[in-house]
Amino acid sequence: MSDLFSALGAGEPDEAGDEPGRSRPGAPLAVRMRPRTVDEVVGQRHLLHPGSPLRTLAEGATGAGRGAGPSSLILYGPPGTGKTTLAHVIARGPGRTFVELSAISSGVKDVRAVMDQALTDRDLYGRTTVLFLDEIHRFNKAQQDALLPGVENRWVVLVAATTENPSFSVVAPLLSRSLVLTLKPLTDADIGGLLDRAVADERGLGGTVSLSAEAREYLVRMAQGDARRALTTLEASAGVALDRSAPAADGAGGDGVPEVTVEDAAQAMDRAVLRYDKAGDQHYDVISAFIKSIRGSDVDAALHYLARMLEAGEDPRFIARRLIISASEDIGMADPTALQTAVAAAQAVQLIGMPEGRLVLAEAVVHLATAPKSNASYTAINEAVADVRAGRSGEVPPHLRDAHYPGAAALGHGRGYVYSHDAPHGVARQQYAPDPLVGRDYYRPTRNGVERTLGDRVQGLRSIIRGTPPPARPAPASGAGASPSADTATDAAAGDAGRD
């Protein structure tokens, strides 16, 4: 048992004699900068306000002995949001022993060994064991069941981390005995403050380098709310800057510490620097080119701008929202399934996140860019709104007014209304529009995609409703015997990619 705990580093003080879990000087920057108190934790303010269960657990009594102790936690959130960090902060409470297991490499035997030792520590030494279990969703049912006695009897304070929804990945008995806390991605301000602290703090880079504003913005953007990624790339970027300035350092002092530039950061990440600002010209210029490429049916250019935005750290949810707008504005009823694809893509991106979300967005972009185009619905609603704003509204025709309340019949409401289902084909001759707008056409279908057949149907419906002669059908194209299906196939192949 002692061999297991020595391998895990449980309860070992560092050289200075501090609490367990203190990082060594040679550890990665993300480990060295791990917060020591709740107040040092970046982000997650919704979980760390005064009196919250998480703060109480981190700052409260040890819960040793047979009385009421701290609750166990399941921390759910994307990578780099502080799940491991919070476990280490909780473990720093007085009278606590910290043990860390990974569901990837541990099994039931390891869990039971920890439980046995935790029970001994509690009864003999009055110490509470904090068991941090990473990737708990990788434990099967039997392995998770092995945790139940220790959690239920509070032999351990279980702090389990998962990137998958606990409702589906954690067994119900364990869920009912634990608090489930959802962590959110860090904001840009959170990541920026963390970088500034890491550059200056003695546990971090200790002021050996400075960080240019452009490099800071680049690292924040590329981190995508992941604190670990931000610190890892900062450490690599600082290494590049120090190597670059090494010859100058051998000279007569120099002008100060090396500055990490955006080029250093790009070299450390092995990717090109993309001049992109999420709130400035590049943001608007690239998204404009993206939408116009979809509208122009250039699928290759559209995919380029998609990749450009994703690589620059643009919010994929913003891109998905723009695809929904494009599907309605530029495609419309020429391909009604385009809107369904765009909405499904937006929902999928919310569910699975990045980087896999790029596959969903790419599929939606290909669909929208190659779909037949029509802005007839967009033009129709704009013209209707313009008429309303210009005062061309008029009264609702009496036969269309609500006739369900007492006294409505005396006012003539509903009198003369023709129930459409009683008419041939379910369409009745009847005035629906207000008097000033009778005969006004807003929707004018194109000859692209589905609207090719929809246009004839709309004209037929109008002729029945308004009691006007049906419009004359256009003469067939030259080439006797050309069937409508052949004409449709030809136009679909040659003309649907364009825009009227």
C-alpha cells in the first residue's frame, strides 16, 4: 500500500515543507502556476462565490471523524477549465491527504486500496483523504460501483473530473451521492490575466521575458478558453524568445528582458500568424467574404474562409449563426433543406464543441454553397415591412376577424368567411389582404431549385383566391419534344448555381 501512495505522491511535502501537491521547479508552467487558494483560481465565479458549496469545501473544516464531512464532487466541463486545479485547492485544506488516480490507467484494485488506506487514515490519524479521479467517464459500471462505499461512508472526499455529461457517463448511485458542478470555458479576460500572472510570478517565468500586446492577444485567441493550452503555449513561446535573444544576452547587457513577439508564439505553435481581430476589421471582412462566397456558390473559397476563421480562434457558434442567416437570406425556398442543415449544424457545434465541430460546419458550408440560390423570401418580407412602415396596412377584413367572443357576431365578425377545407382543392376564392393591399405580390419565386415548381403553384393559388384568370404558361423551349423533366434536369445542372 505504501508503494502505491509513494508512486502517487500522496501526502508528500515539497522541499519547503508546504502542503501536498505543491509543484516542483522543473514542472510544466501550467503545473507551477496551479493556484494555491480559492482566491487565486481564475474564472468559475459562478461556483466560487461566498457560501457556495465549492468554496465551503475548499475552505471549510476537514470533516474528519465520524461526523458530517465534506460532500463529494463531480466536476463537468471542457478541458483546461480548472477541474484538476480545483481538486488540488480542495486538497490543501488542513488535515487532508491528496491521492490522484486516472481512470485511464487505474482499476478496481487501485480504488479499493485507496479506500482501505483512507479509512485507516481517518480512524487512526483523523485525516480526510481527497481522492481526485480524472476522466471518470472512462470507468465502467463495476469500477464506478467500487467508489460507492467510500463516498457514501465519507471515507474519502471524491473529486471526479469528466468532459462528458455525467448524466450519461456516471452511474446513478454515484450521481445521487455527489454534487455535480458545471465548469465554463474561461473568458478572454480570464486567460489574459492568467498569462500576465504567469509572466511575472516567480513560480512562472519570473519576469525573464515580457509579452508584447500582439502576442498576448494571439495566445488568448488561440487558447479558446483553455487555461492549460494558454500556459503551455506561453512557455513554448518564451523558450523561442529566449533562444532568439541568446547571442545578445552574451554581449554587454542589452536593453532588458527578451520580448515574446507574435512571431515567437506562431513559431512555438508551428502555425502561421493570422492577422485576425475578433472585434475589428478582420473579423468583419472575413465573415463578409465568407457569406458572399456562399452566396456566389464558390464552395472552395467558402471553405477557405471557414478554415481561416477557425484557425484564428473565431467562436464557432458565431459562424453557425451566420450560416443560419445565409440559409434563409440567400437560399430560401430554392432548397428548404438548407435551413434545416444550418440549424442542425449550430446545435451540433453546441453539443460537441471543437475541434470536431469544424467537420459539422464544413458539411453545412458545402451544402449551402452548392445549393440553388434564391432571395425571394428575403425580398418578400422586406417589401412587406416597407409597406407596413409606410402606413399601407388597412383594416382586417370583417369576415377574417375573431368571431368567438360574445357580441362578435353583432359586429359582423366572421360573416361571409369561407372555410378553405370546404372548397375544391382546399383553396377558396376570398379576400385575405386588407383593402389597400389587394393584388399586391410580395413573394416572387425564382426559377431556381425547388422554386421552379413552386412558382407555378403560387400563381395558381393567387388566381383561385383572387378570382383572376390563371397566367399563361410560357412556351416550351426550342427543340420539339423536350419534356419538362429534361428541361428541369438541364436547368438544374446549368442554371441553379446562379442567382436571378
